[in-house]
Amino acid sequence: MNVKPHTANLTEEQEDELAVLFPVLEQTGSHGLTLFIGNRVAAENPVLLQAKNITSTMNLAVNIEIAPLSLPDGTRVRRTHIGLIDGPGNTPEHLLAAAFAISGIVEQESPGKPHYPAHRRGNLLVHCRGGRSRSATAIALYLHMYHADRFETIEAAVDHVRRARGLDTTQPQPAMLEMARAACGMIAAFRRRDAF
């Protein structure tokens, strides 16, 4: 099991009390942002987010609401929420929506308007409660869809996320992985249709 040193001997419950934050991919999208995976505690820590230049977060937990947050420099963190169930009960379309949303956040120009809260472009944190299953699966699907030159298969993308996050093969949960494979099948079917 490849687990980061500071969380290696902790149970999931103990780890969920700490701010967990790991870079998964640097230089993604046309703005060259870094994509992070983490947990709820990290998403609620303005000092940590500012230190990593994270100005947007995406919450994939259906059972967790994240409050608005400003960084110490006054930047308002842009929050996106796509609630997934941790295990069976989701649809491939819902997971695809999360992967498409990651791409949208990464590519967004982030214009300011007088009636918008103060914001600036920065890195993205994708999280759920613990950052082990829902967020790991959505990030892996994003990597496979948008960085297929590096992650030709969903399995290669999942392996990369596991290494970056320090997960063993029990995470992401099997139902999430099955849904990711189904989503990849849907993408392949759409591509075949477009070829005609």
C-alpha cells in the first residue's frame, strides 16, 4: 500500500479529522492549473487553500454541504457541488457531469463583474468527505477524458490517482470504478456515432 507518510498509520476516521491535500496533475488546461485531491477538512481551511493557490473547490459528496469561504487575501473561493453517493446508486451520466465540470472549472476564464464576489484564477481542489472514492473516481475519469495521451485507459488514470493520493486497491470503491467504466463506454459510443 502506497500511503503518504503522515497518514500511513491512521484509520480513515482519524485521517478525516486532518486536512488532506495532494496534487494530482500539474499544468492542466489552457491556464496551466494544478488539480488537487483532498478532503472536506482541507476544503474548509482558507490558509491551506491560499498557500496552494486554490481558488476553486468541487465537492462531490451528496451528504456534505460546504459553506462559502474567503481566503485571507480576500479572494472568494468558487464552490461547485455535484453530489455523488459513495458506492452504488449513481449513474454514469452523473459521474460524467463531474468530469465535465472539472474541465469547465479548469478552463473558465473567471471574469470579474461588479456584482460578483472578489475572485481570481487559481488551482482546483476536488474533494468529497475523505478524498478516497468519489473524488478519486471523478478525477480519474477527467484524466482519461482530457489527458488520454498520458492516461490511455481508465485503469491507468485510477492507478495514477491512487499513487498521488496514497490509496491502496480497495479505493475507489468497486461501484464507483464500475460506473467509471460504464461512463467510458458511453463516451466510446458517442465517438463512434460521431464518426459517421
